[in-house]
Amino acid sequence: MKFEKIIIFLSALLLASCSNKLEQESDIESPISGQITLLLGVQDDDACSLKTRGSDQEQITRMWYAIANKQGEVIKPLYQKLESDFSKLTIEGLGYGDYTIVFLATTNPNPEATISEPEQIIDKWLLNQATKAPLDEVYFYKKTELHIGKEQAPMSQSVVLERCIGKIEVDLNVSSDYMWRFIRKVSITFDDPEGIYTTLNANGEYSGSGSVDSHDITKKYSLYSLPSNKSLSGYVTIESERSDGSSFTHKYSFSNCKIEAGRVSHITLDYRHPENLEGLLYIREEDFSHFQTDTMFLADEPGEVFYNMSKRSFYVNTPLQVSISNEHQLHVKFFSPIAIHNVKLLCRFNKISTEFFELAHFDKIYPFMEASFPLPVVSSERTFTTSSGRKIVIPAQPELSNDEVSLVIKTEDPFMKKIEQIDSRWFIRFSAYSADNGHAYWRHMTPLLCRHGVALAINMAFMFSSEEFNLEMNNYEGKLKDNGGNAINLDALRQKIRNHGGLVLGRVSGVGGLGGGNTYGLADYCYTGVYFDATPPGSHPHNYARQAMFHEYGHCLGYNHSSTMTYGDQWTVLCATVFVRMGQAGELPICSKEVIATLPM
């Protein structure tokens, strides 16, 4: 146990004279009074340490104290002041003699317990009046003896409030971290109806008796309590669910549990679940809170992240990325503003099996989700069902890596069925280009523009792959001219689009866009203004934002302003017309501007 460094000064100032009023109020014989200043602190114990979200020790929020004379009677000196931050207590009006000062404090601003005002040092002070429930709050207590004498010099004395409660922690041994998602409620019961003290007296002694029955510890897996008067037995009740949503309950017995002030007692249990040996990772919507999940391109995401190709890049035909991380977990990233449902992940351990089996199942994958999930098979042997229905046992894979597995995504979700129609493999990432070098046009991307950029790239790749676009393009036979004014072979153009390497998305200002090769920059209003509902119904589809969108892509295909692939009423009109028409019909993967507008940032 370690203590805060607390400097405590105790000084007695003997007054040459004192009024009769002081004698009477302080209830002492001597006409000489003293002044005492105590600087206060509380116990700092790692085993019971209390942390806030900022990882700082919790602070005392309420404090009580009492001063008793040699006869044990609580007295009220002439002057007493407790600082609002509970750091200092000043007392005046104490005469020569022996005194006891007791302190009680809590970290709970609205304590559940009853705090009585003692008249004698032996009186009840802290009372837990809850029926069959523990005093599940943190309390500190300290009793200090003082002597004030005629010849006494100024003295220094440490006063450190110590925990007067104990803590019980329930430690569950689970077969893998994944198993936590099945647990719905945890409660604890002690058998002995009189095994736990219910009262702390002002002199520091415990009294009273009570017990605990079905106390909910689901969130903390622990509780605080006044000490027990003996070793206790009881049981922990755990309500769980299976992957199919059905529930069951197990009771786990324990014994020889002693609750002691200032100490932590542990109840260690082996969690039992019918799927303990199953390897399937099954994630329902309500389970995401149990795992390490995040959202990409939130408003506060820094450029160091969204410009980092290893963190924020994807292929337009595979926006859902699954892999085994360096931490041996299943890592999922979804570059889409549209949620998808009922996704299966099939896996093959390349050195162990020739068959695929279902490794994971997701009821839902959220827009722009990034998440890591612990795989049960990493920590222990697991059983899987192969595609042919055969059971296969995979030994524990503590060093599992992405190179050791083959992963295949299976889903009938409508969004992903559209993605399957994309016949190109454009690689999409983001860049600041020359935004930091004083460039006239390049500016930094924002997380919101990155989201619109994802939608733009997927929609454009999908449209170019669609039968509707290619049929419409046939009407432009001989009208699409290259840099030399020659008619472009449409099949060659389709092949060029299909084989294009991808786009590095950036942001410009002062012009509508800059493009060429993989460079693709658009102004803010172009990223947001290309959706069909970004312009009034009935307006011409060839607005400036869509013109810039396809003009710059014409440059990316290698065409300059001498061609009809950038300016004129050919390529950009063709693309804008089909793009708006498919958006209005709900045929694009991401049709409306409202899809991204309604997502949390």
C-alpha cells in the first residue's frame, strides 16, 4: 500500500486570555484555547484505486468529521472550518486536554448510505440501510488522537484517511475475448444473511449484520462493501445468450470469500457456454459495443490518417476489406456510406485445410466502419463447419497472420450485389498534393469530402460498368474524338476505363478541378454537387459539378482539351446524363446526397 505525500501541519496557538463564552462553548475546564490546522489527504492504494476517464484518481466529494473530548462526548468548538476542497480543517477553541477527531469521506456526491450525526464517539455514523444490497460506494475513515498541553510546542502529525470498505472482484476465465459478447447480466449473492457489517461507528468499529442477494454487477464485475464478519460463501449468476439469440442461466458457487477494509478479494470462475469450442465469430447489431469499433472519416480525423494509404485506401470493386491484423484479430474496414446486412466471411487455413468454412458472420456492417474482433481460434482449439457440412478442428493459432489464410466474403446484400457488377479495379486514396507549398489551387481534403469522394469513385466506376452506360455510349460512335481529332474506338475506350489504375483524390479551390493520370482533384461544390438531387428536378443534368467530374476523368484517361473527352457536348454530356438518370432510378450504389448528409460526423 502506498500513500500520497501529504504534508500535515498541526500548530497550537496558546492564547493569553479567553472569554467565558469560549469556555462554555468548547465544554472544557481550561480558559486557554488552541488553534489547530490539519491538511488532509486520502489513501492511495493501487489495488483499490479509483480512476476517472482521464485516468486521474477520483476526488473526495463529501466529507464529515466529529471532535470528541476525553469522555467520548462530541463537542462543538468555538470556530471550525473545513475547506471546500476538503484539503484543510481549521479548529479554534480547544483547551488543554485529550481529544479524538474522526473523519468520514466519500467519492460519491450523492451517497446512498445514511450519515448520522453522533453525540458520542461510540454512536453509529455510517449506516447501510439497503435491504440485501451492499454499500456499493467508496468511503474513507480515520481516527486521530490529539493532546494539547500547557508546555506543548507546535507539532506535526500525519492524518491520512483510509478505506473503510472492501472490494470484491469477479474474475471470469473465458475461452476467448469473443465470449464476452454473450454475457447479458451478472449478479452476486452471499448465502449468510448476517455475514456483512451494516454500520460503521464513529470510533471506527463495525456493527450490525446483513447480506447481499442478486446484486447486479454487470457493468463493473465488482462491488464495494463494508467488511464481512466471517468468510462467506455464495454464488454468481450469469445470464447469457447463444449465437441464435436464445438465453440460458448458470450459477457459479464460491466459498471462503472474506471482505476486508482496504483490500480486494477475488472470486475466480470458469465461464461455461455451449459454444465454448465453436470457432464461428457471430456478431449481431447489439454486440458491437463489446468490441473495438470505430468510424472512418469522422470530423476530427487528422490528415495523418486519411492521407495515409495504409489506413485509408480501397479498390472500388472491394470496398469491404477483411484481414488478419498484426494483433491476430479480424480487422474490418468498410469504405461505404451505405450499411450492409447478413455478411458471411469464409476462411481457409492454407496449411491445414483445403476446404472453406464460415469464420465470421455479421448481422450488419455500418457505414465507414472500422473494427477489430478477437478470433476464438487464436487462443484455443476450435471446431468449424466446412462448406460441405463436415466438422473440422483447427488447433489454436496464437500467431495467426493474414498470409496463413484465404478469406472470401459472401452476402446477398443489394449494395454489395451492385459492387459485384463493377468490372474495374480502380485503387482509391487521398492526397494533399501541394496544399502546404503555397500552390495556387491545391487545398487540404477534409473527412467529409473524403466520404463524398468514396461515393463519387464507386458511383462512377459502377456507371462505367453498367449496361445502360455502354448502350448509351454506342450512340456517340464517331463523336468521341481523341487529341488528334480522330474517332475513338469505343471498345478500346471501355478497355482503357476498365484498366485504369485508379484515382488519388484531392481538393482544389479557384478552379473546378485538376486531373491527369491518377491525379484527380475537385472543388468542394463538385464533390457534393454531382448527386441527382443536388440540382432541382427537371434541370439539365450537365451542371458544372458533373461537367468537372467527368472532364477531369477525361484527363485521367489521357485526353487533353483538343479532344471531345473534356470540353464540348460529347463525353461530359453523355456521362452526366446517364449518371443523373441512374441516380433518379435508384440504380447507382449511392444515389442521393442525403445518404452522406445524414451520417454522424
